[in-house]
Amino acid sequence: MTGFVLAAPALPLHSAGKYVAGAYIVFVTLVLVYVAIMATRLRRTERELAQLRRDVAAARDEAAPEPDPEPDPESEPEPDRDAEPVP
Amino acid sequence: MSIYGRGLRGLAIVTVVTISTALVLVFFYAPLDADQGFIQKIFYIHVPLAIVSLCGFVLGGLFGAGHLRTGERKWDMRSYVAIHMALIFGVGGLITGSTWAKASWGHWWEWGDPTLVSFLIVLLLFATYQPLRFSIEDPERQSRYASVFAVVAGAFVPMNFIVVRLSQEFVHPRVLTLTGGNLPGPMRLTFVVSLAGIALLYATLWKYEMAAKNARGQARALRRALLGDDAVRPLGRSAAPS
């Protein structure tokens, strides 16, 4: 990396360098601050969506009808062998 | 995924590649300016920021016109985000320009230069956009008034630009002209790539913010539809379109 920077033609370390560095740092800082603010908002939206999913799931559980109990095969009545066959 | 989120990743990658290329060209390819030396490197960030910012203000006006024509809220949102982004880029252009002025002229600001002062006027004009929105509580009226402002102020930008170009007294360098400019080939290429990079950055951040606002709005609408109005916290007074 150092070699890469040193290879840059005429990177002057005299008075002009600090102004050029300052201008580019301002640009990068502006972009980074903006992206950081947006990332914070995005996290908030993600939290809202997660909460919404939980609320929807809870509402769905409340609204769903009680499921029929599973028929117990052991309690099934024995077929009446003496009964007349149904035509 | 909303239409604003679609293609955002690809656009972001293209933006990063273009800006990285521009930085390499600025520091490794473009020759040093014979007159200004190294300080001229600020030109590759300052001028694109200012140009894209002014174009963003005009774009905000066009979106505002779209809102007035159709009455659809999405145009108001587009206009709001375009102006918001242009303001950020404008502040960047102003700070980088001042930095260049300090290094080149020896002071941060020159009140006698029409280019600087007119840019400041445009920036201050658009700085009133958000307070204007915030001062109007009713969302319908807020969006309508804001669109009218965006159209009028957006039309002011090119007019202002023409007047400044016609001005004879200036100290600000005039590098870009209708006759092709005074930039030699490598400098022109570097400038064009820098301009493309900043324009792409503007487009990416605009899409990003639109996608974020759209997602938030959809989440609220979904909550209201599924759980009723009571489940949605009322929005406070805001400058942003709801």
C-alpha cells in the first residue's frame, strides 16, 4: 500500500498536499456519514418488519379456528356385526 | 423488492468501480497543472460535486412538476429525495471549493466572484425547502406547496447559471467552455470519469434512500392493513413525505 501511494506521481508533501487531502477527506466523510445514517434507518425498518411479522403471526394464531381433535383409533366403536348391511 | 431496490446492488458496484477508477486517474494519470500544480487535483472532486448538485436541484423540479401534473405522492417523494441529495452534494462542492480557494487565493471565500456567490444563493434557496415542508402540517398541502417551490427554484438554477456565464467580472477559473474547454486529453478523461463517478454516486444514493423510504412506508401500510389503525404509531410532524 505504501509503495502504491509513493508511486503516485507528484504527491507533494508541501503546503498543497494538506488541502487536497482535506477536500477528498470531506467528500469521503460526507458519503460515510450519509451511509451510516441510512444504515441506522435501515436497521430500524428491519426491526419494524420483524415486529410486524411477530404481530401478524400472533394475530393469525388468534384468528385460526380450533383444530378438530385427532380421532383415537382405540376409542373407535366396533362395527356392529349383527346390523343389516346398508344397500 | 420495490422498483427502487431493484438493480441497486449492481448500480452500487458500478459506482464503486467508477469512483475508484477516477481516483486512480486523478493521482496516477492526470498530469500536474502547469499553473496551479497539485492543488488542481481538487478540481476533479469539486466541479463534479457542484455540477451534479445543480442537476439534482433541476431534477427535483422536474419530479415536482410530475407531482403537480399527476397528483401522485411518489413524485413528491422523488422530488424530496432528489433535492435532499443535491443539498448534500452541494455542501460537499462548497466545502471542497472553499478548500481550493484557500490554497489558491489565500482565503476561504471571495464575495466578488459571481460563480461562488450565485452557487451559495442557490444552495441557500434550496436550504429553505425542508423548513418550508416542515412548516406545513397537512400532508396534501405540504406536498403541493413543496412541488411548486421545487419547480420554481429548479427553473432558477439554469437561469442563474446563464447569468453567471454572461458575467464579465470573475476570478473563478473557467475551464469548461462551449468550445471544448481548456483541458488537455488526460485531464479531460480524468474529469469525465470523475463526473460519471459522482453522477453514479448520486443515482445510487437516490435509489438507496427511495428504497429505504418505500420499505418503511410499506411496512406502515401493511401494519395498518393487518392490525388496524391503532397498531400504527401516528407520524409526528415531518418535513419528509409520508
